[in-house]
Amino acid sequence: MAYQSLYRRYRSQTFAEIKGQPHITQALQAAVAEGRYGHAYLFSGPRGTGKTSTARVLAKALNCEHLTGGEPCGTCKSCVDIEHGRSFDLHELDAASNNKVDDIRDLIAKVSLGSPGRTKVYILDEVHMLTPGAENALLKTLEEPPPHVVFVLATTEPHKVVPTIRSRTQHFEFHLLPGDELADHVRWVINDAGLDVDDVGIEYALRQGGGSARDTLSALDLVAAAGGVPTTSDVGYELAMAIGSGDPGAALTSIQRALEAGREPRVIGEDTLALLRDAFLAAMGAPLAHLNDRSRQRAAELSTSLGAATITRALEQLGQALVDMRQAPDPRVPLEVSLLRLTRREGSDLGALLQRIEALEQQIAALTHGGLTAGSPAPDAAPRAISASAGPSQPEPSRPRPSQPEPSRPAPRQPNHRRLRLRRHPEQPCPGRLAAGPLLLPATSSPTSRPPVPRFAPRRRSRPHQPPSPLRRQRPLHPRPRRTPPRSRSSS
Ligand SMILES: [Zn+2]
């Protein structure tokens, strides 16, 4: 017997076997058990999340001879025929290739014909690919099909399905599978199929699958066939670490090694982008339900070592590189150039400067805590650590002060009117009001902590000793004489 791929061999055959979509399977099972199922469904969601499998299980349940609690028995003739693809009660149509009006007219002509089972189920895959004419031809039948007919429309892009079709269906949205549930399923498949795959292989398959059960099992097939994980599988992680350490040589070496092993530049970029996105989510404290424990830990490590600003910049650069690859004569070049920019810290552009500042902040945080550890807090904890260590005499603990600007000056000073004037915030009241005290900035506050003054602000140094008087802002008592010549009184 020919080898059957894992995702076909372990395709779900009952509602209970469908992974990660309980909100859909429970509703459908109850509807079938109580005989109140709809005449048209729209299943949408990412690829490999169980849309077609669920539609087939629904077709089985609607025709099963020994239905128990809404679940098909799997052993009657109807169930077996549907499982082996030889039933006349189930018709699958790929709407991507049968998308013309004539194809839909052909389907409509056969809809009213009877079939051996109770219900005839039509599955239209990728229904968003129908032409406008085909969509219009389908509308009437979709709205009022014969009583023994059920339509299931499946799509990965529900926003492209016209509202007139969507409004005639019950819409179910499929989700990507949670990482832990998918990991359990993969382990069960490995056990059941007697495969020899270690934890590294499972981790690789889960990462490649990205929450899609079919993609995960395909990757597992590859690992099992190759006897291990491909040697270049960690190129994304290597590139992310090279960005963190600012090592362009390591980045270009990793890319070159992966290219020599046959990896496409686009795949390398997408792998790195996916890892960085997980790290970004970890840095922002977002839930990482689509990852398993190991990947979650890895994302946390990357977010700690890179920092949010660097990850954001890397996401932007790599995303642009993936766009540029479509037009580039050699798709390797945009990838290599973007990695070079991300790892090079000597540049004078804003991104490189931000990266250097962030690296300095991390070093300061590490010094404050006595060394960086794997579980150290995020880089934004650095300013807090500095201000906390400055002692209770600091009146503004929330403002970080990177260095003492004037170490020779004694720390406690009497408030000086001129100094205070210079540090006055532009939005604060005038110095006369400030002399009362409560709003004064302290004399020990650093000049670097002064908020930036707009360029168009009046220069306050010009009158250092004159308190502002309301009279000064009024019109002068003796205006300048007009320069325009007075009107001549001489009359001709
Ligand atoms: Zn059955």
C-alpha cells in the first residue's frame, strides 16, 4: 500500500476528534442531534484548521444510519462511503478552479436531483474565488435550496465573500490551534504511528505549522522521513541573536549557510519575522497561546536580549525586505542588506542610535542588578533601577538622570532665582508666581531633564533681572514716529 501522509491518515472523522474548535463542533453536533441544522454554512479561517474536515463530518452526521448524540457512527455504509470519497451524498467543488457561471449553473442543475442518503451536502472550497457572475448565479439556490440539500462554503478570506452570500449562511470562524493542544496531538500521532521523533523534532514541526494542524503534521512527516530536523532549521533564531549581539558577520554566515542548504531567501525572512513577532508579543506582555512552553520561553529570552525598540525596528526592516524581494533581480540582496543594517550599530541613522541607546540602558540595568540574568526584567526597567538607587534625597524619582553633570558643585544649594528661571517649564506660571516655592524645580535637577523649549519661544535670557510687569506687554506710551511721509497739506 502506498504511503499516506500523516495529515490524511489522521484526519478527524467525528466532531470529538476535531482539535481546537469546540465552539463550532459543539454547535453543529447539537444542531444535528436536534434536527435544526441550517441549509447553508460559511466556514472561514486560516488554512489547515479543520474547515473541510468539519464539513465532511457534518455530511456524515446528516446521513449516518446510527447517529448517537449528533455524532456519526463511522461504521455504517454511508459513513464508510463518505470517508472513502465514493458517496453520492457528498459533493466537493473547488471554487478556485470552477469559478465561472457555467460551473455554477451545472451545479444548480444537479442540486434538485435525489441521492441515496437523507441529505445531499455540497462543499464549495475557496468560495471567495467565484467570479461575480457565478456568485449571482448561486444566490437564489443558496437562499432556498431543496429541503434535502445543505451547502457548506469554505474560505480562508471571508472578507472577500460578498455580503449577499454571507447573509444567506450561518458563519463559523475557525481559529489557529493553541500550541499546547497541538503539541499533545503531535505526541499522540507520533505514539500511534510509531515514529521516532525527539523533542527537537516536535518543536520544529510546531514552529513550522504555526497553529495549523495540517502544516504541523506535514512538517512532522518531513522530520520523520529525514530522520531529524534539517540542519538549517534554526537560521531564524541565529539571525535574531545576531541582531541582538550586533554581529553582521554571524548574520551573513547564517544566511549563506541556509542558502547553500537550499533554503529560499523568502523562507529565511519569514522564519525570522515569525520568531521576532513572537518575541515582540512577549515583550508587550500579550498572551502566547499559539506557542508551546518551549517556544514561549524562547520568545521571552529573545524579547529580553533584544528589547522592544530593536524588535520593532527589525520587524519593519525585514517586512520591507520581504516586500522588496518581489521586485529584486536577486532576492538574496534585500535580505542581506536589511540584516546588515540591523546588526550594524556604527551607523548614524536614527534606528542605529536608538539601538545603541537601548543597549546602553540594558548595560546600566545589568550593572545595577549586578549582572544580566535570563530572568532579568525588560529593558524599560533600567530607568526605574537608576532612580531607585539614587537615594531618598532625589525629589523626582521618576526622572532618570544618566550622569552627574557638575560633580564638583556641592549638592545642596540655596535656590537661585536665575537658575530657577532657566529651568522653568514654558507652561508653568511666571517666576513671580514661582517665587512662592511649591512649583519650583529643585536646584539639583539636571539641565538634561529640562523639557525641550520650542524654537519659536521667546528668549528669556535677554532680561534676566527684570520681573515681568503687565505694563510691559502693553502698547508703549510713546510710539515711534511714523516713517511714512505725512499727507501733504499743500493744495494745488
Ligand atoms: Zn454512520
